[in-house]
Amino acid sequence: MRAAPNQPMTNREKTIRVRATEEERERALLAQFMRHDSVASLADAIAELTGVRGGDLIAEAGLDPSRANK
């Protein structure tokens, strides 16, 4: 049974909520990935939102060995 809104959550409830949040993030990321044809396309879309370069995101993720040390 769920505690009343004004009662603190138990550790078990917190753990369950953290896992649910992580799963929601993973599903959202997977959905974004599925909308794009490639990692580069997804990186470019993220870059557009954040103001960085897609190639830089790929290099930071370690997915482009030719740019990883630049």
C-alpha cells in the first residue's frame, strides 16, 4: 500500500522510483535513436538542441577514434 502524500517514502519506494525513472530515460533515448537513421544523425539532432557539434558528441562518446584525442 502506498503511503499518504505527506509521509516520507521508504528506501524500497525510492529504489523503485529511481529504477522507473532510469527506464523512462532509456525508453526516451531509444525512441530518439529509432527516429534517426544513424548515430551521426542523432548526434546532430542533440547538437542542434545543445549548441555543440555532433562530431564532438560522437568523439566524446568514444565512437569516432579519429577524433577522440582532439
